[in-house]
Amino acid sequence: MKVRLLSILAALVLAIIGAGLIASYVQGADQRAYAGAVTRKVLVVDKPIAAGTSVKVLVGSLRVQSIPDAAVADGAMSALDATTDLVTAVNLVPGEQLLRSRLVSPASLQAAGTVAVPRGMQEVSVQLSPDRVAGGRIAAGDTVGIFVSFPASASGPAMTRLVFHKVLVTAVQGAPADTGKPGSTAAGAPTGSELVTFALSTADATKVVYSAQYGSIWLSKEPPSADETGTGNVTQGNVFH
């Protein structure tokens, strides 16, 4: 019985020693592979990185690693210099080399038919009929004037005013013009409603929401060169003056 127990213990000790030797051999494999080889330092992904992540916050998710020159991928980066305004184009996984082709401008990630929101602004959408969207001819990237009308109330008469000038449109969703001809949208009146999204400051976004909720909104196509003078409150009493 003692002999069998000693045999089991000896086998266990040998197994532990063998496992340690194998682990040591594996850990030294990279060093042996690199011995005598020309190496380069490259940035390697250390933690999962989501698409759209700014380069400015990548440092904590990367590590610098020496890799044999023959194993360095085309476009592998060794530093983040001159790329701080870019973002990751795709999800990055630990272990892969950071390639320059994986970094793109934020604008390139915008969905088709949209434009980027200026820093500090937020987006708000209103649903309007085509006759209130310059005949449906407004598109993302245009700037518009926003007219607000309120019905008569205890606080005053019915009134309209061009309240906001040159507001950036970031997206437009809606039905195309109906020409009566299959596959053609070149002419004819637009059908259905359009969902127009604006980039606005917090205060202006709040006013637009209030106006859409309790009044009505019309848009003009107002390019940067449009004259903004002559804006004022319009009521039935002064519409003909």
C-alpha cells in the first residue's frame, strides 16, 4: 500500500515538473524566435476597442511590442502622432497590430444622407409636410430658417416670426417626389411627410420642441448668403404693412 502511494506521489511530482518545463519552454519561444532577428516596435491592441473610438483615448487600450520585421503587417503603427483627430473604423480585438488603415475621419462614419453634428450641439427632429419644407427640396447639409406660428390666445393674437436663422439640417427622411412614372423622381409634388433633423443649442432645441408641440413650424431654405434683416412679429394687423 505504501509502495503504491509513493508511486502515485512520484508520478504527481513528475507531472508538475513536466508542466513547469513545458510552460517555461513556451514562454521562451518568442524570445528564441526573436533571437538574431531584426525587430520593430509596433502598437498592439491590448483591450477590445469599439468602432468609432477616438484616437485620443486609445492609449490605455494599446501596448508597444517588439515584433520580427518579417511579421510586421503593412501599415502597422508605432505611434499615434498626427492621428489624434481620427477614430477607429472597425472593432479592434486584443492581439492585432494597429494599422493606419483602421483609423478614419469621424465624418467618414456618418450614415449616407447625414452630416456630422457640430461640437456642443444636439439634434432634434420635427415632422413636417412637404409644403412646409420648401417643397421637399431641403437636404442634409443645407441651412434653413425656422418660422414659428402660434394661434391667438389669452396672451396675444395669432403670430408668426422667423425665429431661427441658418440652422444646419443634419438629416432628412421622407417620401420622394411622385411623378407618376416608375423609377422617376425628377419632377412632381412630394408625397407624405418628412422628418427633418436640426443641429441646435440646448436652448434653441427646447424652443423648437415647444413650437412643434403647441404651434406650427415652416422652413425656408436659407443659405449662408441670405439676408437676415426685416425679421419681426407678423400678425393680422401688420401683414399688409
